Amino acid sequence: MHTSATDRVGRFLEGETIPLYIDGQWQPAADGQTIEVQDPSTGARIAEVAAAQAPDVDAAVQAATAAFGGWSELSASERAVILHRLADAIERNTEELARLESMDVGKPIGDARGFDVPFSAEAFRYYADLAVSTRYREPLALKEMAAHQLRVPYGVCACIVPWNFPFMLLAWGTAPALAAGNTVVIKPAELTPLSSLFLCELAAEAAVPAGVLNVVPGVGEQAGASLAAHPQIKRLAFTGSPEVGRMVAAAAAANLVPAKLELGGKGAAVVFEDVDVDSTAQALVDAITLNAGQVCCTATRWVVQEPIFDRFLDAVRSRLGAVRLGSGIEEATTMGPVVSEGQRQRILRYLRDGQEQGASVLAGGGEARAPGYDSGFFVNPTVLTGPAENVCVREEIFGPVAYMLPFKAEAGAIELVNSSQYGLANSVWSSDLQRAERVASSLVAGNSWINAHNVFAYGLPYGGVNLSGFGGGVNGVQTYFDYLRHQTIARPLA
């Protein structure tokens, strides 16, 4: 860790309370309420942040409304220059952001440094460049009429961000919205608000105009609900659970505001007998230990062909034994704690309920203590097996837990995977690429990956179906168009 990065993070956290960021200014919450942010490795306090209530959310929306005219009237090239400056600032502060993300979420700092932060900066660059190359006026060939269609920004966009990848998912929502000429109000998760607030310092350095980007952390039932129901927002993006997604969508729908919902998942990996067992086992162990399994699209159902089931399990056990638990801020850690005690208890409850319904623990299981830590929200990575109707197969656990299910033939694997109510992401593992393509196309989900899991790139659309979301995905060209409304101009010629 560079000393300068450590110093800047220390200065950012040293105040009594980190305020809200509204209209380019740091402001306390109107009623003075705060939230304590905890270190998942120890449970100790990291910082206090202001907790927005309805009046604070309204102030942020009013600031974004006032800023919309000036921001939207800039040319796409002018906005792109500013967003590229913001990406530059993110890249210059990779160490600071990685440290904050690791401290806040519990994830290994190498993951945050190597992927989360640079991939977030890339989001602003991708959509800034896409904004410049997009045609905003399309002529319409109509008889006896001069007509064209415009693409124009909506106005104020609300972005409600989850706690598992707070900085990256903030970028996925705000980068296309800002590039399209909208202004944004961001509500980060109350558990992990630090990187979102640090972005405000970087936005000021990049000369993002006041009011264009506003951040109001707070409790979901207060700040989040107020933002989703605000009558002046014009577009909403939410990432989180299906249960909360329903409430957010209903609140937005009351004002006829379109919502983009990226929700949960129960991803499957179909493993055929012709795979390289060792490398596939390593890849799937990496998948369930990434961010301590708190990844909505990760592979939590391992559907393994019967002839290799036992060999695959042996390979998995060997690799789980090499997982190093510890604080995310330690470079040697390969899996950190889960984000909170509440999340840890949720995972342990699922493990108990699953075993009561007939599941057996094949590897790992239960709460854990990391070497050198007497406390913290640690859970052992776990592999289960048992009945296909088990609660641990049906419901999203959101922890480092996989459930192994055997299958005989291709059709049976497809049936097992498609029995889920979710539909976010699955993968197929086989050296027979024709078969892999055929099976991947038969799985009901927004994303099917072949011989890999958790595959992301800008220009590669990502989204879900069924309980996993609706309203348009992220990371693709269409995502940009989701933040532009259509307007037709027509003049009869006769």
C-alpha cells in the first residue's frame, strides 16, 4: 500500500461524520442522523456517515433537476471530456478506492485493485465514447411528411446501489445515465457507502458541474424509499433482491417512472464428463469464493455428470483447503468475511435449514474464524448435496455455498437448471463446443457462458429474466439507449 494512498484514505475517514454530497457541497443530514460503517473483519467501527431522510433526498433531487438543463445542453463531446477526466481521477486513486472497498465490503484488496476499480473507470470511458459516436437524430421516410426522431435524455435518474460491489455497480448505473445527458441521485447501501462518497471528491477534482452527481446514503426504508417514490425522478435503476425490487418498482410505477431492475440469481454450472476436472473445479471454487459468494450471478448449483461426480468432488475439496480466510486488506487473503453479522446469520440459517431438509455437507460448512482474528463475519466455503427440491437449491443464499447435483444425460441437466424461478446467469463446461453451445442456448437466463463463469465486458449485454430482473440490462449499447427517450418531430408537406 502506497503511503500517499493510506494517508488520503485516513484523511477521508478522520472526520466525526462523512456528510451527504448534494449540489456539489458536503452537507449534514437535515436531522443529524448517522450510520456506523463497520469493518467486516472485526466488527469495529470504520466511520460514521450522514443518514439521509426524505428532506435530504428531496434536496438532492432538486439539485439534480436544476443542474439538468446545463448538463443536457452540453454536447456529447463536452460531456465525454468531463467523464474521461472522472475516469482519470478514478485510475489515479485506484489504491484509495481499492482500500475503501476492501475495508467496507470485506473483499480481498487484490480483487478490488485488479478488477472492481479499473473496470469501473472503464465504464465511464466506454459510455463517454459511445455518447460521441451515437446518432441522436434519425430521419423517418414517410409519405408527404418531413419527420425525424430524436433521442433525448430523461432528466433526473435515481440509482440505488447494493452492498456487494458498491463502486462497480454505481459505475454501471451512473456512467450511461450521465453520458446520455441525465443527472443522477445515488443512494448507496447503508452497509457500504464509503467508495460512493469518495467518488464525490473525485467528481469535484474532475470539475463535474454541481448538482450533476449527488450521493445520499441512508437506510433503504427511508432514503431508498423516498428516492424511488419521488415524483421528479424520470428513470430509476435498482440492484438488489427481488423482494426489495418489487417494492422499488411499485413505488416508481405509482409515478409512471420506468425502472431497470437487476435482481438476484441462482446460477448453475453444467459440468460434462469430458472436462478437465482439475481446472474446472478450480474455476468453480473461485466462483463461490469470489467476494465470499456475495455475487448475484455466481455458480451456486453445480450440475455434474455422474461419471465424474466423485472425482470432481475430490478436486473441489482439495482446492477449498487452499482458500485463505482473512481480512480483505491483507494481500494474502483469498476470501474475506461476508459483509455483516446479519448476512453471516442468514447464510448459517440456510445451511441449517438445508440439512434439516436432507442436504449433506460434502466440504466446509458453518461459521469460521480467520487466523489471527477473534471476531469478524467469517463463513467457511461450503459444498452440499442432496434432494433437488432442497431450500438451498431453490433460494438465493448469497454466500460461499454451492450445491452439487448429479445428472445422467443432457436433457436432465437442462431440466434441473431450468427448474429455478431465477434467470440471471449459467455456464456450461465441456470440450464439445457444439454441445456446449446447444445446452447454453437451452438454459433460461439472461446470460449463458461457456467454459467460464462471471464473464463481463463493455459491449457484452448483461441482464436477467424472471425473478432476476427486467427493464433492460447493463454494460451494452442498449443500456445507453435505455437512458434516452424518443421524441418525434413531424411536418406535413401537403
